[in-house]
Amino acid sequence: MLTVDELKELKDIVGQEWVKDDLPTRDAYSIYYNSSSLNKEDKLWTARPAAVIMPKTPKEISELTKFCNRKDFMLKPFSTGWITSSAPGSRKTILLDLKRMDKIIDIDIKNQIAVVEPYVRAIDLQSELWKHGLNVHAVSCGGNHSILASTAAAWGYGITGASMGYQARNMLGVEWVMPSGEILTLGSPGDGAEWFSTDGPGPGVRGLIRGFQGTFGGLGTFTKVGVKLYRWDSDPEYEVHGGSPKYVLNRELPNLGVFILMFPSKKQITDAGYKLGEAECNYSDFRMPAFFIALGFTDNNLELKQLWSTGVFPKLARYVLTVCVHGHSKKEYQWKVKALKQIVKESGGLILPMQQIPLAAFDIVKPFFKMFKNPLKLITRIPFIQEITDMMKTSEEMRLKLLTTAFFILVRHANNSQGGFRASSGMFTSVGAFDTWDMGFEQADYIAGVKRPAIEKGLILDDGGDLGSGGTFDFGHLGYIEGIGEYSTNDPESRKATKAIVEESLHGTIERSLGLPIAAFGGPMNQLFGPHCYNYHEMIMKIKAKLDPNSSYDSWTYSGASEKAFPDEKEGYTFF
Amino acid sequence: MISTNILNDLGQNNTVETSLDKLKTYEVSNPLVRSGRTPQCVIKPKDVPELQKVIRKAKEGKFGLVPVSSGGPHTKGGISCSANHAVVDLADWNKIPWVNRRNRVCFVEPGVTYGQLNNFLQGYGMTLPTPLAPRDTKSVLASTIDREPHIWPRMQWDFQDPVACTEFIYGTGELFRSGAAGGPGTLEEQRKSKGAQKMPMGPGQTDFQRILIGAQGSMGIMTWISLRTELLPSIERPMLVAGDRLSKIIEYVYEVQRPWLGEHTFILNRLAAAMLMTCGNPGSFDRIRNSLPEYICMQNIAGFERLPTERLEYQYEELKNMAGGNGLKLVDKVGEIEAPALLKAAQSPCGPRDWRHVVKGHCLSIFFLSLLNNSEKYIAVARESARAFNIPDEQIGIYIQPVIQNHACHIEFMVPFNPDDNHEVENLKNYEADVTERLIKARAFFSRPYGKAAEMVFKNNPGNTELIRVIKGLFDPENILSPGKFNL
């Protein structure tokens, strides 16, 4: 507990109204999505923070950091706070909710660089950028995530990575309140220049603060970040009709098209993914698993259940790649569409017509699909099948409806991870090592096998097993797929099964050399993977000890439970 | 002194050179740069375990190690060391152990050169973007881990590209692999799971290799790197835009780069262009230079495996319009320079000596990063300073290279000089000090500090410099690797 004097000291730093130590507020910051994954007891509640503070400036954060250097408390900053890694690791943790730091400091239109504070959300920045013909990469938890967090502090796959890269690699300078309380700016802005590089002079010291994952608030607070922006050569705004939750675009946007590509096999979808990258056709792409396609075709869970139970989707849509093609000009757009069509054809795939298909149609084709193991393989062998498919038309509204769904996923980031929750109360993820497009599918296959027994027992949602979601990066240079599953947060048996799946997958990725998974961060995970990866975890602990000798920052998501944590807070966990 | 026992021990399995003539070739060959000490010996380790042994022996014998991968002459000063040291020469490690077309990746050992690598990759329909006309013996590894810019900025997302993964040895002698190569599993096991050692970050929450990149050998010794390679164009139409007004060319480059149009691009002033084009034939230097306008910009257009001709055609139309919109013309030839010849010169090894050195025997190079629209400001700074040292504008070569998809740019000023003319050398030393200071004041960012910049730039951001010291203590606690580098 903070003493009266300590509270006064904190209030003197940020102002009385921005220090919250009342129980309701602290409890509100003690529950997160999947927070039961953080303790062996399967409790929904995390540690209750000692206080919640909402600072406004780096200087205030610096003073708060110095306070924790002197006292038996730790800081844990977060920006939008959606993911469980924002949770406090100890009852001695003071959470820094950075929502008051919400300014877009600068947009350099000519050089395509933005400088933002922690609470600038992807969708807000994107809305502003489109007015200037620019865009920003957003990770697939959705448009409500913090751009600073995805760039400097956390991690995340993102659908526009096909052309806009992995967000850690889009960092162009960062301002950092270090664990000592010193405010340091790395890279070009630290030397007085504009925000265009985080590397140098000399060694790229930014390597300390951001690898595949970031430090998740375990090594100081990042207060500004420079972000590399990309082109947007379509309309600055769009208009919709309809109402929540289903808005529909009034019309197509210029130089922009979305395509749903279906392939009969893994080999064919991966071949196509590489070729699309080489031709730079894919402004964004997403390997959309069959269950998510069915979800996108329906407006509610009853429809989803009916549609999924036809059995058509697992056979028809096992290997679907959704792609956004975006041209700088009409000519370029036309070239890219032509290239895409050629690639799909030579890869033995089929472009689904951009038409919302009436659900009753699936009941009609159900018997045909039951007869064959891989009906798409047969369909794609029909002469002129693409031309026949292209002639299928229903209505303009049905076309716009499906187009809008794809647009919101592939471009606008308005319906990403959260959209996938609709079918259950909770979602877990696993595997998700980053390397090649081919390796992504190996991971998807592996985790589908791990999930299957739990699906058969009814412990987790029957999504067909393969809910591998991801795409390409840097025009096919890199690839990523993570293994998602859906479970019931209200059912202890479902939670237990989920935890078992994720734990098995962690060991499986080691045995199968499937890379370092998305969950491989924080003390227990680094302890598990480090010995198989040149003991990288030892360097993390050395960095923490050297830069934060007084444990001023809660490091459960970085180097492990902090020295200051209570003994019962130093236990392991399985993050998902 | 390095003890005879240690030299004998290391000499059992490795080549150890101690002859003064040989050692002198590892001194910095630049009268403008503080030369440091002559190395005590040159060690050419047989393999990785022997290299680890060399590091352990250096710790035992209390001498430093300076890694070298390129052949001489060494002019920038990266290998300069004022402490008692041995050179670890890895230039003979020149294998390309693995290549994979599907994932556009290859592995190179430290001694692989650009000419060697691109000849090899051609057989796979691939290429690696090159710096502007690298020396014949320039190590690909040394160049890329120094963040040296290359001439295909559209293909560079991040400053550490094209480096994908690395294997390196800490100053403690421990071996490490970074990025996806870090594990789990061996490289072969990872490939069996369809990994290809492309992901550069990690393992985990640290970007280990980024700390070695730009460190000039002071944080670890790399034994191989994997590189992201690109498709070789199947059809090309190199073009030029040129003129006396840089501002027009800059506007054109912004317009082209924003939507990722075109391929290789760079801007040279007429002195730099003539230097590059005549490095094999200095006799034609004046003729070529006098034929050129003030600035010339390479604009390559290409098609690859997919609809190459149609791609080239639509891009040509767009680029022609963009040039016209900026009062420029997209042309095949400017003065005595034909676009294909310039592109070829830019992509090919330039010979045993740096092309900048051919005109007068040596060249002062001052380079830094900024934004493209700051170029003219920095040219004015360089010229203003030069006037104080009686260096006319026309004796300053200018090379402007957009990097990371034109979100930043490398700006380089080149002043050719006669290394045997003491007066000229002294004048240029003073010019370098003055102009570097002025540029720093004008917010130039010396990301890759050499020469005078290395002495000045670390004072700009003391917190960052202290952090480098902390990392040095973690990666090389005994200060074995390039001791004294960056005053660490």
C-alpha cells in the first residue's frame, strides 16, 4: 500500500486528479482479456495495482520513475491496454495509463514520417493520413491499438505488412524514459536531426529495446516514436450506408480492389503468395481460414452455425488468400490486377466473385461437396471456370457488402482480431514465429493437429482446427501465420484445455524447430526458449540488471518477475 | 607485445603473419585519418572454433582484435586501433554456403565480395543491391553491416536491410545466432520446417544483430550473414534526368519514390559522375565532366518475371510524365554519359581502388544521413566552409542516395586530393574538421561516423553514448574487440 506521504508525492508530480488509488479504479485495471492465463489458479483477476496514474509528459514519467527507484514500487506503462501484457505483475505495481498522451506531434508529408505519442490509435492516425495520401501499418488487433506500442514496445502481425513491413522495422526514432528516469532519444532526433532513423550513430542501440517483441513496459516508458508511413493513392474519405454492425460502402474506391483467392492445396496457396509478393501486387493480404470466411459471410452466430454446419467451407475455403491490390494510378492498378489474375491461374486457383453469396445457396451445393474430399480441386479443372465464375452476379448491394467486409479487414483495420471473437467469448493464439510464408503454413498445420482432440471433446470451439491466420511481409520476403483458437472464458474446462494446447505448442515448436512463437516473451517463456536459442534470455537479464538495478519497472513481461514482487507473484504462467 | 607462446599456439592451426611489410597493409591508407598502431600480427583463423580460440587468447594475452573482411587499401579508418592489437582477417572465408530462390535469400561468409556474389546469384535469377561501385575486394558482409547505402532504395524497408540473420561471436568468445537463425534447432532443422533464416529480429525481445550493425567491429565478430536478395530484372531501360537545378530533380525523385516506381536511382553532380565513369580511364575525366550539366540522376526502369514488358511500359509512361511535370526530361544520354553505361558502372566493382581516388590519388569523403529536401541546405554548408579553405565549388563531388524507400537520404561530399601534397593534405584536414562541425550544427546525422565525425558526433547525445558503453560492457566486457573504437 502506498502511504499517505507517498501518494502526496505522486500527486505533486502529476496533479491530484491523475492519481487513482481507490479500489474500484484499481479493480478495473485488474482484469484483461485472457487474464486467467497469467496464473496457475486460473483466476480471472490479475494482481491489483497499487495505483493507477495518468501522466501527461515525459518529465512527469521521469519523476515517477525516480520515485520508484527510491521506493518499493514499480511502474508498468501501457498505451491502450487491450492485451493482457498490460496487466500489473505485482500488487506493488503502479500502472501508468498513458491515455492523456494522445497527440500526433508531426506528420512530414513529403518524407512520409509521423511522430506520435502513446495513445494515438492506428485508426485515428490513418484517418488523418489518408487526407494527405499516406497510410500507416496497423497490427491486426485492430485500428484501436496504439501505434507507439506496436512500433516500439510490443509486437503484432498486421495485414498491410505485405507492403508496409513489420512495425518494429518502421521505427524512425524513439523517446524513452529509461529505468533511471533519464529521458533519452535514440537515433537521428537524439542528435538534433529530424525523425528518420533509430539506428546510430554507430551501433544500433535500439536493439536493446525492440526485437521481434518489445519489452512491454519492462524497461522504461516510450513517450514518442517516429513511424515510417506509406502511400495511399485512393480517396481520402469514404461514405457508407447501413448501420452497426454492418456498414456498407456506397461505392468502390479508385485504384483499389480486393480479391478473394481460393486454392485447392497448401502448395498452391504458398506458390501464389510468393509470386504475388514478387510482382508487388499485394498492398495487403491475409490468409483467411475457412471459419473466418464463414464468419465474414454471416451477420450473427446463428447464421454462422448454420453455414458452418453445411460442411462446405472447410472443403471450399481451406486455402484462401484475401488480397488488396492498390495502384498508384489506373494503369498501375490494371497491370497489378492482370498480374494477379495470371498468378492465380498458373497456381491453379480461383478468384471468387466479389458477391455476397446468399446463404441458401450453400445448402443447395452441400450434397456435391459431401461427395468429394477436395471439390475445389475438381472445380478448378473445369475449362474456363474463372471466366464462368466472373460472370456470376447478384446485385450491386451484395457486391458492395462483401467488398466492404474485405475492405474493413484488409485496409481499414476496423474489424480485425475482435471480429474473430464473435463466435465465442474468448480467443487464444499460439505458434506465430516470423520467418517465411511456407513456415507459416507448417505452423498452422501443426497447431491444427494439437487442437483437434480438444475440439473433438467439445472443449473448444469447432473451427475446423486450422485457424492459421497471417500473411506475407515486405512483398513476400517474410511470412507469418499464428494459430488461433476460440474457447469459452466462462468454462473452466475450456480454459484448462486452452492452456494445455498452448503449453503443448510451446514445446512442440522447440521439438519441430518452428521458430520462436508469439508468446515467447517474459521470464518463464524466455527461460523455456533461451536454452534452445543460444541462451538469449541471459542477455535479457543482464540488460535488465544493468539498466534497472532498482527494479523501477515491473518486468514480468520482459526479464521475469521483478525483485520487488511478492513471493506469490513470481510464479510461472502460460500467456495466450 | 603479443607473446611468442600465444603466437605459436595460434599458429598451429591458423595462419599468423608477422612480417612488417604484410602488417603495413593493414594500416589505414589515408593521410587524413589518425592511423592508430600497426597491428602486432595478422591472424587468419581456420574456422569458427579457432576464431573463438583467438578471442580467448586475446583475453589471456591482453591484446585487442580488429576484424577485417575486405581487402585493402583500407581508407575510411574503420580498422584504425590505437591499442596493442592483432588483426583477424576473415577475407579468405569466402564461401556462399546456401542459396534459396523461393525465399530470396543467400548466406555469405565475411570474405565474399559483390562481384563474386552477384555472379553467383545471377544463376538463380537473383541479385543483391550494391553500393555505388564497390571496390573489387569490398566484403559484402562488411559493407552491409556498416549500413552502407545501396543504389536500389525501393528495396530497402529498414536500415539493416539487406542483412537477414547473422552468426557472431561476442567478445567473451561465445557463439550466437541472431534472428530466425537463433533457433530453436539447427539451420538444417529450421529449413526442414521450411524456415529460411530471413527474419532479422531477436531471438525474442532483443534485436541482437542491430547492435553489431554499425559498431565497426567493436561488439562482436560476424562469421556469416544471411541476406535478402532480389529478383534480377529480366528487362531494363536505364534512363537519366539531368539539369543544373537540384531542386527540380529532388522533387522528381520524391514523386517517383513515393509510389515505389522505378528501380535503381541516385543523384551525382558532374564531378562525381565523371569520377565514377572514368575510374578505369582517367584520361577522359575532363571531357566527360565538361559535357555534363550540374546534376545527373539515374532512373532505372525494369520488368521482372511477371509481365515484364508491360510493366516497363506503364512505368516509363508514368516516369516520363513525372519528369515532364518537374521541367525535366527522361533521356537515354546526358553529355558523354549513356544511361546503361552509368548503371553498369554503378553496379559493378570499380577495380582495386575506390573510384573516388582515381582523379588525384585520394579523396576526402564526408557522408551523413538527412532528408532529401535538406540536400541543398547541406550543399550550401559544405561550399561555404570550402570557400574558407580556397576549395572551389567545382572541386566538391556530390552523391545523394535516397535510402529506406526515400524516407531518408545519404549525402556525401567528396574532395579529391593528392596524398603526397602535404599542403593540400593539411588544408583538407582543416576543411574536414570545419565542415563536419558546421554540418553537425546544421543537424546532419552522422549515423556511420568515420574520420573527424567519429571524434565529434558522440558528444551530441551523451545518454546514447553512455548506453553504447553499457552495451559494450555486456557484449565485450574485456574490451577485446576494436578497443578504443568510439572512445569506448
